[in-house]
Amino acid sequence: MKNSSSDLIIIGSGAAGLMAAQEAAVSGCHVVVLEGGKSAGAKLLLSGGGRCNATNAVVTEQDFCSNAPRTVRHVLEHLRPAQFVTFLERHGVRLSLEEDGKYFTAEGRAEAVLAALLAAARQTGVRIEYNRRVQEVVFSDGSYTVSGEGFEYSAPVLLVTTGGLSYPATGSTGFGYSVARRFGHTLVPTVPALSPLLTDDKRWTGLSGVAVPCRLTFWLNNRKAAASAGPILFTHFGFSGPAALDLSRHWSVSTGEADRRLTVDFLPELPARDLPDASAAVKKTARTVLSERLPARLAAVLLELAGIDAGRGWPGLNPKERRRLQETCQACELPVSGVAGWGKAEVTAGGVDLGELAGATLESRLQPGLFFAGEVLDVDGRVGGFNLHWAWASGVAAARGAVKKLRIL
Ligand SMILES: Cc1cc2nc3c(=O)[nH]c(=O)nc-3n(C[C@H](O)[C@H](O)[C@H](O)COP(=O)(O)OP(=O)(O)OC[C@H]3O[C@@H](n4cnc5c(N)ncnc54)[C@H](O)[C@@H]3O)c2cc1C
């Protein structure tokens, strides 16, 4: 059995763990990172389709779901997007800003971000130990003892950055939740978020490959409970793309609720894209009028749903039919049968309750010297670089808290 001591043990070498490790080590702290896998940042490498949407031009607490938005705001103050961009530039990685506010790696390689974090860790003397899947955490005599098969490490301060349950193939097993539970923490129930939505309806799955901008609304008991805007992508199993992914956590959380619906507005820019009146489209068929505004395959499905023959002349539609078509285009109910689940969810909604952590440092209020950061916490962001930004910022906040703690121990 190996025995090793340091100031700070970090469990998990994902985005949050690596960011925290170098931040604490820069302040002179001896840091050891224990990683269960054989390499670091497996999830980070998959991010943004391999291009890594590392942050966003503007990140506020409103971009996240959590029970404690004030704590989220405090944590975000530890690292602004511009500071993260500068951090990467110092390590030779340039990000490029897209029109919608997303920052991606300029070279389109998530590997560059991981390499920068590993270089920062190396330069500051962080020790990363691979193939160290932690199985047990014990606190006694002011020290945390962390052990697994054939190893044991101890330190006065422990940071848990083990991620959540999403994409289990990247090493996420939910171990951090058992550490939290062991020390008396409350867990907000976990459900898949940023996951595609499923449907059994062949009309929609037949549109596989079609993508279109839209506005989605999630209704619970006939009340608007959430909304999203952006592209929806039809797939052979259901609905994906940012607009659908963003609402999936609401669908997941409300499982068991009888009255929930998802409606879509395929013409979100009305009145600019309003359907023309009869006189403006004298020689056109209904199919042509709709296909000028929407992909032809989607137009065909919408006409079928509205019960209008695609070949009919546009001027021949009576006002009632035109209104029905407009409603189908703008408030169409999507027949969702479920959420794709952990294997396809980009993040975890729920987790360690922020209310039991100190807002500024993410230290447990129940167990001194125990910190949490990243996806293991009850915070999930929308599509756009927000989840990685949460990992960076919470990693920095917890590392600073850990350093402060070590100074007073
Ligand atoms: C396909 C995909 C694409 C994504 N794209 C983006 C994107 O473009 N932009 C964005 O903002 N977000 C994106 N996300 C979300 C983002 O990647 C995560 O929110 C973020 O990586 C979470 O970081 P983390 O450090 O908290 O956890 P993780 O990255 O999950 O890291 C946890 C680490 O802990 C290790 N670990 C777990 N248990 C143990 C244990 N018992 N002992 C030792 N080690 C352990 C794991 O092996 C893992 O290395 C994406 C996610 C996925 C799955």
C-alpha cells in the first residue's frame, strides 16, 4: 500500500480538477490529483464536438439552473470569461469568438485546451496520479485519507471534482455523491440534462438530418415553465440541437407529471416571416409558400399535420385553414416520449446542494476542509460554453478557498 502526503488532494482530473489544481499550486500549495482513468480530461476532449466550446462572451447566473443562484453569481466572480481567455493565451491557446457569443478553440481542437491545463499543472508542480480510482474517503485527526486498490493518500484538505453521471464512458460514476452523502450532505435528485429528446412518431423521425431555427416552449400544467431558442435538429430517434437539449432537463425533472407538453414555433421571427395573404401568392401552392420559409421536408409534415393538401393553390385556402396552418407552424406540439439518458446527456442536473456550501469558497458547511467543484454540484448550464465555464470558475473558487483554509490550519 502506497502512502503519500500533500496539502490538498483533488479527486478527478476533468476541467474543474485541473483548473483547481494549478490555481492552488500557484499559491505554493502541494497538490496531488487522483484520476481513476488512465488519462486526464476525457470529457473535455469530447466537448463541442471535439472543438471545445470553452466559454461564452457573457456568463451570468441566469445561464444556469440551480437552487442557489446567488452562490452561482459569487462563484462566477472568481473567473470572468475574459480572464479564462487570457489564461489560455498565456499557455499558447487562442479561442475564437463566434457570432452567437460562443468561444471555441481557434484551431478547432479540444486537445489544445487539455494540453494547456496539463502544462499549467506541470509548471506549478502539481502531481497527477493516473489509475487511482478512489473508493473510500475517511476523515480523522484533522486529515482526509483517500484510498483505493493498492493506494492511500492523506491531506488536511480535500477537493471533490469527480463530475456527475453524464457520459459514464468518460469516468463519471457518481462517486462524488457518495463522498457528499458520507459527510451528511443533501443531494438534489440527479437527472440527465442537455440530452436529446425521444419520439416514436415516424413523421418526425422521418425528418432526420433537417435543422431549423425555432423557439421551444415547455408547458407544465398549462403554464409556460421554460423556453429556449436556437436550432432544433431532427434525428432518427427524436429531437436534438441546442433548443431541444436546453429544454431536456425540464422534461427530465418533471417525469411523472401528467400534464407536460413541448410546443415549437418554426417561424420565430414573425411578423417578418408571416405567411402571406391570398393576394400576395396568387400563383403559388401551399407547398411552395411554406417551403420558401422552411425546409421542404418540414413544410410537408406541417401541411399534413394541418390537414391541408400540399398541392392546393395558396389563394384557395380559406382564412380558417390559413389560421390553422399558421398555428401548426407556430405552436406545434412535439410528441416527446422521453429523454435519451445518461449515455447521451452532456451534463447532470442536480447534485450536491449549494445551500450546504460556503458561497464564496465552496467549502462544506458540514465538514471543514472538504470542498466540491464542477459538475458534481447542483448546477447545470445551457448550451453555449456555460458548463465548462462553471467547471473553470468553480475550480478556481474552491482552490482559493482551499489555499485560505490551509493558511489557517
Ligand atoms: C459530449 C459532450 C460535449 C460537451 N460539450 C461541451 C461544450 O462544448 N461546452 C461546455 O461548456 N460544456 C460541454 N460539455 C459539458 C462539460 O464537458 C462538463 O460540464 C465538464 O467537463 C465537467 O467537468 P468536471 O471536471 O466537473 O467533470 P468531468 O469532466 O466529468 O471530470 C471528472 C473526472 O473525475 C474522474 N473520477 C470520477 N470518479 C473518480 C474516482 N472515484 N476516483 C478518481 N477519479 C474519478 C473521472 O475519471 C473524470 O476524469 C460537454 C459534455 C459532453 C459529455
